[in-house]
Amino acid sequence: MKSLRDKLVEILLDSKLVAEPNLQRAIDIQKSKGGKLRQILVENGFVDEKDLISAMSEHLDIPPIDLSKIEIEQAVLDVIPKDIAFFYQVIPVSRMADTITIAMTDPLNVFALDDIKIMTGLKVNPVIVSTKDLSEALTKYYLISPKMETILQEQETELSRVDIAEEEKDINVDKVMEQVEDAPVVKAVNFMVIQAIKDKASDIHLEPYRDIVRLRYRVDGILHEKATLPKKIQAAMISRIKIMSNLNITEKRVPQDGRFRIKAQGRYIDFRVSTLPTVFGEKIVIRVLDKSSQKMELDRLGFHEDGLRDFKQSILNPYGMILVTGPTGSGKTTTLYSALNELSRPDVNIITVEDPVEYQLPGINQVHVRPEIGLTFANTLRAILRQDPNIIMVGEIRDQETADISVRAALTGHLVLSTLHTNDAPGAIGRLIDMGVEPFLISSSVIMVCAQRLVRRICQSCKEEVVIPEPVLKVAQVRFDDGKPHPFYRGKGCRVCNGTGYSGRVSLIEVLTINDSLRELVARRATATEIKERACSLGMQTLRKVGLMAVKAGVTTLEEVLRETSRD
């Protein structure tokens, strides 16, 4: 009788999917390190998984399946316990009479099929699924608690009785206020918010569509669908959230912004609410501002050793400008807050101007801009300069006026910290010039620019070593300066990380210190490429290099670094 490996080898050779030397290399890896041959072949780039699934389907006469296009019923999922599903890497798809259809990556695993047949007392019909699809399905149906969807849907009958009109002219405000304070509405919204805190979500998305309302959480920078809710509960939940946030419940035609605060798990947590009118109703995004989950210490942000030393030295300057660049959500504000925490002392006057103020920092004066009444960044900055500040933080430099005032403040004895949206640190110089700031003023005022990205951290509970083949590393242009092979790591996926393989995030920070050599380039309008080349020759570590350091240290995965950084 042929072994499972022999059957797979036969399929591979008959299909001519893998060259014999590569197949032998994969078998050798399996002998030395263990694991499944199929997984080793795919991970090392010896075979494309789609081609492998197609070949196995043809040779075994077992159909493939795309789990992302179907919805599995709870009654079917209940047939196979979660532990068994994860142990054998299978998921039940459907049941017809005495036959259950099982999706699995390895239909050659007769031991799994026999055990499931004995355990369920049913005939087992296998179908083939990709590793990615199976992992996502196991997470969706077994790891993400169904309690959220269950609790909210349990309220459907009661919530649908809350008669909140969709048209502004029909709204009885007193009646709405009374109805949205009813227990079902309060319970549903409270549970949604508390679950987001438990899941360590940064954002809650409540999105209306034609027939449903989708609830998603952003965790570690990635959106995950949490529940699909009945359309009937949409109006009641949105009105409840708007009342909590002191928003106008009668206005549904224009965007609104608000805030609310709750006490949970012994601490106060702030929530920033944004509404947006869509064709199917108002979409709501709630930013979870949990200060306790933020690392407000420079040593814990993710600076490499030399960069941390240079950054700490720069913020001790009595005057000058320090810029942090990066896309939205890359942790720029957290980095600046951490710097302010380091600088905050009784003898220092620190004032910030932000839009909005995300976290309230003790001992620091914070101003929330309000353009609708003329309280813009530029106007606030002018007022701040009359408040005898030592250190000023500008939430973001958005226009020429704000840039000019910030630069001149840095030249007149103030330390100014701010953010810009550029891809890398050298690009910040060009952005300021594009805004109309004279190069000689930039070269005299800017003392440091940092570029930042956030990458997901490998879950320590399921961290494992993986092999990445040389051809893949060459295509990705990944190389280590010492020229030696290094182990790579990933998270296998467990209960702690909800099957994602990641838990938390860490910053990658590129630090560009403006010295005399670079000032000369800036003053003569050198391009960002010229500045970058000079900075690298002087020892600047680019985002990609910083990311590879984190990969080498086993902090994050190569995939995360390649996703968030560009080639040097």
C-alpha cells in the first residue's frame, strides 16, 4: 500500500508540476525538519498551490471549493468540534442526509477521514481547499466568537419595534430619545463596543448595505468581519451611537463627528465617532482610543539602536524642527506623544495643536483646532507663540501658512515637532519646498526627519521557524549584510491571536539626521534621491533595512516588511 507521501509524489511527477531535484529537496527538508510535504513544496516555491490543487482534483476525482463564496450553517459546524477541526485542518461545509462534506487541504489524509467518520457516524465526502481559504474559514467560524452576531440578532425583534423614521421631517426627537434608551438597543451597542475593547480593535466599522449591516473591527491594522446584522436594527443602533456622541440625530444628510467615553475593565476609554451618509444609510466608524494599549515610551516603539540614540539627542535640542512622516495610521502621533512624555517637566511649557486631540497628556496644554470658527492650525500657532512655549507640537503640516509659521518658530528658539505625509524621510524635504518654504529656511530649521510604518508582530504563543528558499529571497531583493543564512519565523495561528499568527504591532522607523553635509544639499534644492543616497552613505538605515533587522530578530515576518516598505 502506498504511503500518503508516495501518492502525492506520484501525482506531482505525473502532472510534471515539480522538477525532480526540487521534489527531492522538499523530501529531504521533510525528513530533517518534519512537516507535510505539500506545505513544504508550496512554502519553498517549488509548486504553485493552485496548480497543485488542480492536479490533485484531477487525479483523485475530488472537486475543489472556494470557501469565501459560501456561508456555512451553524448546524453543520456543530457536527465537528473546534479542536478536531484544527487538529486535522478540516471544516464541515454541508450535510445531506447521512453524508457530510468536509473541506480539507490534504484529501490524502485517510486517518483524518476515518476518524471523522467514526466520530460523527456519517459518510464523509472530501473536497479540496487552499491553505489560505481554510485558515480564514477556521478563524471566521471557530475562533471569532459567534456571540457577537448571536446577541445582536437576538435583539432583532425588539429592536425592530423601535420606530425611528428614516426621514428627518418624520422624526419625533423626544420619542426617539426614549426608544433608543430601551434595554435592547443599549445592550446591543454596549456589547459591540466592549467586544471591540476585548479584541484590541483600533476601529469599529458599522456599514449599511441594501439588505444587511456589516460589522467589522480593525485589529493590528487589518479589517476583520465580525458579524452580519439584520437591516432592521440599523436605525436604532445608529441613533443610539449618535446620542452617546452628542450628535444631531435628525441630521442624516451630512457627515458628523463626535466623541464619547466609557469606563471598562477599570479604566476610561475614549471613542471618536464619525458618520458618513451613504446610499443605504449612515455609515459609522468609531476610533477606539485606549491609552493603556499605546506604548508611550520611546524605548518600546521599535527604533533601532542608532536611530533611538539619535532621536533622543535631537529632541533635547532647545530649538529646531523634528518631523515624523508616513501614511495615515502608521503611528506618527504615538511617536510624537512618546517624545512629549520624555520631554515633559515642570520647567518646560509644552503646547500642542491637533485635529483632533487623540489622547489627553498630563502636564501638557492641548488645543483642538476648529476650522469652522476660524481656529485653524495657522491661527492657533500664532496664538501659541504668544503663550511663551518651549516646545510646540503641530499635529500635521497641511499648507504653506502652517509650514511657514512652524519653520520660523523653529528658527526663533522653539522646538517644533510635527508630521507630514511622505513615503520616506528624504521626501519630507521636497514636500516642504513644494509647499513654498524656502530651502535655506528648511536647512536651517529641520534637525531630524523620521519615516515610520507599523507592521504586525509575530504571535509568541504560536511562533515557529520556517524556511524561505533562496530564489524567493533573490526576487524580493532580500539580503543580510553579514552574508549568512538566517532563520525566518511566522505565527502558525492559535487561540491567542485568533488564528492570524500575529499579535500586536511594532514600528519600523527610518531616522534621517540633518547634518552639515545634508544641509548643503537641502540649500541647493537637491532631489530626494540625492539626499537619500548621501544619507545612506553616512549610515542612515532605510525602512527596508530596519524591517529586515526586525525579521532577523524574529519580531515580524518577511511578508509584513515587504508589504509595508519599498525596495531601497
